[in-house]
Amino acid sequence: MRTLRLLEERLLRGGRRTALRNAWAAVQEDRERAVARTEAEQALRAVRDRPAGRSGPKDPVAVR
């Protein structure tokens, strides 16, 4: 990683280097949002597909 930074500093100066870093950060954030969205969709499907009237035990003590 350090070698890449040094190469980047030599080849890319000023604004272009900053633009590339910002673009990469945006890509990483998009990936994180995509993972979160997928997890949320899966959770919503699990709730939607649960049989009607099954919200959990009414008496948790009786479930032992």
C-alpha cells in the first residue's frame, strides 16, 4: 500500500490525486450501502413471509 501511495504521489499531482481518492471513497460507501440495503431487504422479506398470526409466544414461561 505504501508503494502505491508513493507511486500515486509521483504520477498524480494535486487535484487529480484528491479526485481519485474521493472517487474511491465513494465506491466504498456505495458498496457498504448496497450490503446494508440487501440485509434490510432480507429482513423485510422474512417478516413478510412469516405465517399470519405468528408474532411469537404469548406466554414465554410456557415455552420452556
